[in-house]
Amino acid sequence: MWVHLAMAAAGGMVGRGLRYVALEVGWGLDAATLMGALGVGFVAAWISRATKAPFAAIAYAGAVTMMPGLAIYRALGGALRLSRAQAPEESRLVDETLGNLMEACVVVAALALGLVVAVRCVQLIWRRSAGA
């Protein structure tokens, strides 16, 4: 059990490290999250294949820290303010709310895409090396 915990932490460190470096060199949050998710996915898929542990259990610990919590909370807060607004012409609030919502959706999609692409790549590599 402790070995799996250490492996999940290693995947999380790789993913967060890649995401941090990508953000530092000027990549957008969505592209940096995709890069981090690829890192988490590769490490988690490799560990999962080698130890027969569930991929989701290993990948979750590394991937959950890359969720765009701030954008989600801002979108929810904006939606609540819109529901209480008296004047329907609150265009700035609508713009901000939709912008936060779209940012959160794109980042979550990049996170999911990175995990899926990474696990599929490891599966292909694993099959080719086993067949050779």
C-alpha cells in the first residue's frame, strides 16, 4: 500500500513539475495543464502496467491538483450573482462568468485529454515491446 502511495506521489510531482515549468516559460493554463496531465498519465500508466494497480487510483492523486478550482468558483459565484441581479443588462458580469466557465471547461478537457492520450501511448508501447 505505501509503495502505491509513493508511486502516486511521484506521478503527481512529475505532472505538477511539468505544468509549473510550462507556465513559467509562458504557456497558457490550458496548454500547461495538458503537458502536466501527459506527465501524470505516462507515469501512472507505466506504474499501473508494471504493478497491476488501477490506473485511476494512481493518476487521480497527480491530476486532481491541476483542477482549475479558482475558475470554477468564480463561475459559480458569477452565476449566483446573475441569479440575484435586478437588471438583466449586467453584460460585464455575464462576460466574466462565461469566461471563467469556459476557462474551467477547457482546462478540465485538457486534463482529461492528457491522461487519455498518455495511457493510450503507454499501452501501444507496452504491446509493441511485448510483441517484439
